[in-house]
Amino acid sequence: MKLSRGIFLFFLTLVFASTAFAAEFSDNFDDQKLDPNYWSVIESDHGSLQEVGGGVDMYVPNGISGFTGIASKCQVVGDFDIQADFELTTFNTYWSSASLQVQSADKKNQALIYVSISKDSKRHYESPYIKDGVQRMPFGYYTPDLWAPVNEFDGLKNGKLRLVRQGSQITSYYFHNDEWQHLTTNDVFDQPGTVSLSIAGSMNNPTVSVIWDNYSAKSGQLSGCEEPTKTVAIEVRHSINPRNKGVIPVVILGTADFDATTIDPGTVLFGKTGIEAAAVKSNFTDVDSDGYVDLLVHFKTEESGIQCGDKAVHLTGTTFDQKKIIGTDSIKTAGCQQCKKSVRKRAAI
Ligand SMILES: [Ca+2]
Ligand SMILES: [Ca+2]
Ligand SMILES: [Ca+2]
């Protein structure tokens, strides 16, 4: 019995070793491109979407029963806490909705929370779910705010949706009056799940458009996708002489949205491809005096793999909480004419 459990755990480790990691995945949708490593467009029936203006802008045109959305490539495994912000930019009709959903791979189980506007112009949240292929009755809640057409109430266009799983219990929350409001808790499923953000508009309704932002998924594990990496700014401040026996100082810059002190200096590698040299010296200091602490690291030139004529260098590393970082900078090599001359001289002899 013990042996078979050991073998099972061993294979489980093999299955998950290549793709699963304990992590928080987040996307602020700020780089104008929906990253294909992390998202796919699930279905776009008359709707359209794009990452633009700092969010994912989804749109279903006037008078059409339509749908559009994105699904995560990462599957959430085990307990999770998933959140996303929405902005209802054009949205004033019943039977239109913006949904956060998590679904098992076999699609037999799913939990979702959605926001819509009721006939009496109130914001309305519901949290139906499907278990073993059977749709369960939703539990709905009308916010006490009187909700006239959304465009007249700028402050109320924005909101947040959240799904939390513990074991097989999934709880839905929406954000109201400055705190998370519990909507419903149901026994749904404990298998890995794919997360989606979507909108729907129904026939005879005006345009529906919603912007999603600040997605985050904390999960026991994430699997089936590339491990998210944070791109950091690095600076190599001098030209590099590949024949030099000295060290190359590299600054990893702290910024308003990256705290350089979270980097574990022992994990940082640098060079031609970013995996060559380990740091021989490191210290946290504000190198450029901008008020953000930077990490200054030194690498041995001879270990960096940099050759005459190389135009870029790369750096990789991990934060103390296991998030991967990557950085790249352009460089100039120096002392290389000398190399060529001495090679030619030797060749002539
Ligand atoms: Ca993006
Ligand atoms: Ca954003
Ligand atoms: Ca700094």
C-alpha cells in the first residue's frame, strides 16, 4: 500500500514537474497585446475584443445576441482566489452580462459570477453554477444603489468580481461599499479549472462594452501554461571587453511597480543568453538616486560568454517568493580590434 502510494506520488511529481508551479498569476493588461502564452480567445460570436488602453476591451454590437471572452491558458489547481475588475463602459440593459467563470476541463462543472443591470435599473449580481453537467439555480442580489443608465453614474460603472475555492466549495464575492460582499457558497468541484472573462449581449439590446482589468489568480498550483515572468529593467553601464579578466557591474533597477529588494541575488544569472555567470558580488543600493532601491550585481567577464560584436545581454533570476524575472540590455564590446590584429599577426607567423 505504502509502496503504491509512493509510486503514485512519484508519477504525480513527474506529471506536474514540467508545467506546474505554486504561484500568483496576474495581468494588468497594460502592454496593448493579449499574451498568447497566457490567454486564448474562447469564442467570439458576433463580439470582438482587444487589449487596449490598459485593459481588455470587449464589445458586442447593437441588436445582436452575441458573446466574447478570453480563457486562461493556466489552469488553477487546488484552492484558489481569482479576482478581476470590470468597467461597464456601455451597459444599460437587461440580459447583458459580464462574467468571471471557472470551468473544469471536461466542462461538466463550472462556477461563475456575473454582473448585469436589472429592468428597474439596479446593478444585479448572480452566481449560478453547473455541477455534474446540471445547471443549479442561481442566487442573485440587487445592490441597493438605484442604477440609472450606467453612463450617467460614472462612479458606479466600476466593480470587482471574485471567486474563491476551498476544497470543492466555491464562494462568489462582489465589491461594494468598500468591501467584499459574500454572494453565495456552493459545493461545486475540486478539479483543475480554466478561468474566463467574458461578456454577453442579447437580441434587441444596444451595444454592450466592458473593460476588464487587474486580473489575478492565486492558486495552490498553476499548470498547463508557461510560468509567468516579470520583465525588469537592467543596465550595463560600460562597454564590455570580452578579453578582460575583470567583472561587469549590472544594475537591476527598482521602479514604482517593481521592488528590486524582492530579488534573491543568489539566483541571478547573466551573460550572452542570461544563464551563464552567477553573481560574484551583490548589494541593494539606489544606484541612480531615484528613490527606488536597485540591485547592483557583479559578474566575471570570462564567465559571461560574451563575444566580440555581441549587441545584447540577458539576465534571469527569481524573487524570494519564487517569481521569475528576466531583463535585457544592449551593449557595446570593446578591445575587439586588438583581438583581430593579434589573431592576424599570429596567422601571419
Ligand atoms: Ca498583455
Ligand atoms: Ca490595466
Ligand atoms: Ca534606483
